Amino acid sequence: MSEQVTSQQINSVLWQAADTFRGKIDSSTYKDYILTMLFIKYLSDAYKEHVEEYTKRYNGDQQRIQRALSRERFVLDELSTFDYLYSKRTDPEIGEIINKALERLENENTGKLRGVFRNIDFNSEATLGKAKERNAMLRALLEDFNKLTLKPSVVGSEDVIGDAYQFMIERFASDAGKKGGEFFTPSMVSELLARLVKPKENDRIYDPACGSGSLLIKVANQVPNKKVAIYGQERNGQTHSLALMNMYLHGIDDGKIEWGDTLSNPLHLEDGKLMRFQVIVANPPFSLDKWAMGFAGEGNTDEKFKMEASLDQHRRFEWGVPPASKGDYAFVQHMLYSLAENGRMATILPHGVLFRGSSEEKIRQQIIEMNLLDAVIGLPEGLFFGTSIPACIMVFKKNRNRKDVLFIDASSEGNYEKGKNQNKLREEDLQRIMEVYEKYESIDKYSYVATVSEIRENEFNLNIPRYVDTIAEEVKVDMEQVKENIVRIKQELQEVELQMDKYLIELGL
């Protein structure tokens, strides 16, 4: 039996492959090439092992072998395998050869892979440079991946490949800084959201700004048999492709991930109306500027365009139209309108959504009056890629059986692990948050259960320090004790001076 390949070995080769591009093109771009090649390598090695297995089983009967191969998850022909691409690694047209292999792979698997590779061009001069340097990079990439064996019998669990893919996405996000936050939510933050929404078997789970899909996978993993329906939408084409590959590498073949602008063009519909979901999670772009431009109509370049609730055919903004430069509540309202009865929803947002005025205040009021907000959780600063600003999680529920709102301040020292470049939530931090959320209790300096009347008195301002007092009490100073200490110190000083005088006389000085 072949020796098993570990996640660490795969990760090492992948990071080595990244060195081929590092310093030449931005990591937020070259991740697409490396992760796509990982996907191709895995499909090819799985295909190769199946060919070997069926050849042996059917004694070389090509008709039976081909029939068996056609029933596999993915169908490949010889010209779309990694081995074929590797054999062509020195060809001056290698970029175009890879593109054609990807196109063939899509055509052979239209049900699953249609459009997955349309945003990834291995022959792009604009991205990869002129032919000579482009070909050198692609040759090195193929040679790096040739060191890996990803046959199912060698890898063992499919999770090993999925975990390697996730590892690389996280490393690229860290490398890419601010751009990294656009496609990846830190692992432990995703885990916290997944636990908060408590997904159950047969739930529909939705992320309207799904990035690379990692958050959706975390939520699906909360259900032991993963018998859930996954839905997502992503505006960035390359990131949409990463999300689809991420799903397949985690064994989720029926995830419905759409490409487009969720706000102006939501694509998960039933009978022309917004589809409803039992679970919704999201880490939408913070305070998205010009979020409503998709409603302006094609060719409309009017910078004075003003969004109105009536322009949305799904009537999502009747509680209030968010400011043009801050799309946070546009996403929140879209999600709330997409939430099924008894649905649970958790989303990451900047703290400004808790206290900003104008239309956002009116939206907050509607949310509170309609008893949709279940909890507000303040997170530590420095958790997210490319921004040090602290964020919060807002938890919503339909048909709540209570009227109060729980506030948790998990941002203070001791509630996270400090890192050199980035802070992290630990398992113990998640457990504390979840315990307090489950018990729904007030704990001094950590949490507070606020009544609706208290929130009204605060004019629907949800800023956490208004409810959770985290300021340490001043230590009382005992002035009598201070006076005694001063007298004692003076006496000791006097004694030392007398002793010094004695020594000086003895020395004749």
C-alpha cells in the first residue's frame, strides 16, 4: 500500500508553488492559478486511479471501463489531465494548452463545472507577463505540482484536499492584506457564526456574499451527515470560481453558488420572489460605497443618482434606504427579507451599524420593534485581514419567544489571543461566548440583557458600551495608610543619613 500523503506535505508543496509567483504578481491574483491547479491535479489523480482500478476489474475491456468512468463524479479525457499538461510544460503555447484543457473539462462536466474556469486565464499577458516569463512561471508551477500525488488511496480522506485548499485560501488572504478580507473570513470567526445559527438537517443555508465559500462549508459541517442545501452568491468572478471548487473539494456537489450582485440582482428566486432560507450567514463588505449603482440602469453614469425603495422589485428597503456610501443595512435587509419563518441569521458588520444616525437609525428601530434582533456580540480588533478595526456579530431570529436583546462584549484582553500581525479567537473564547448566548444572561463586564424599553430610551442606539460597562473601577486609595507610609519612609531615610554620617567620620572625611 502507498504511503499516505499528509496535509502538511500538500501545504508545503503548495506554498513552494506560490514562490514561483511571489514578487511577480499580487497574491490576491496568483492564488487563482495555484488553487485551480490543485483542483486539476486532484481530479486528474482521482481519474487516473479509477482508470487503473476499472482496467484491472474488467480485464482491459475498454467499453466497460469507459461506461464505469462515465458514472464517476467528474469525467476527464486524456487531453484535460494534469499528466498531459505536464508533458507539454516546455511547449511555447503552454498557457493556451492549459486554457483548452480547462474548457474541455467544463464541456465534459457541464452540470457541475459550467463557467467555473471562465474567469481564469493561464495565457493572460496582462496578468502573467510576456510569453517568455509567463511560460517559465507555468512550467515551474507544473513541475511543483508534479511532486504531489493526490490519488484518493494515497490521500485517504477527501477532507485532506479540502483542508489544504482552505489552508491556502487563508494563507493567501493573510498575504493579500486588505484584498484578502474580500474572499475569506478567519476560520474561528466562521466557526463562531456557524455555531450561533445552529443549522439542522434539511435546512437551506445561504450566504449572499459568500467569497470563497469557506463560511458556508463551516456551517454545513455543523450538521453531522451534512444533509443540507447550500446556496450562495458572489459578485467577483474569480472568487466565485474558487467557491465552486472549494465546494467540490469538500464533497458538496450540489451547492448552488451564483455569480452576480446580490443587492441589485439576487439570483436565488422561487416564482420570481426571493427564496427563503432557514439559516443565513454572511461577512459582507464593510460599508460598501455606491452599493446601489446596480439599480441605476445600464448606461446611467449620473453621479447624483439617488436610490429609492421603489426601485427594488423585491421591496427590501421599505424600512429605509441605507446611505449611498454605506451598504451594510442593504445586506442586512436583503438577508432579513430572505429569512424563513423560524429562521436564524448571523452576520459580521462594522460597529458603525450599531449607532449611526439618519436612515440607519430608522432601520434599526424597525428591526427592534419587529423583534428580530437576538444578540449583538462585540469582537476584538485585528481579527480580520487588511483591517484593524473591530467588528461585531449581529444575530437575528424570526418568531423569537423573547423581547430582550443580549449584548456581549468579547473584545477585551483575555478574550482572544494576541498575534504579531493578527489577533485570533481561541476555542475557549468561542465556548465562553456560546455559553453566555445559550444562557442569555448578564455577566458583569461581559454581557447584558437589555429590555426593549432600555433600547428605546437609548433612541435605538445599540453601541455595546451603553449596555455593557467594561470600565474597570478605580481602586480606592486609603489616605491614612498613605500618610503612615510617608512618615515611615522619612524615618528610614533619617536613619540611613545618620548611619552615613557615622561612616564618614570613621573614614576621616
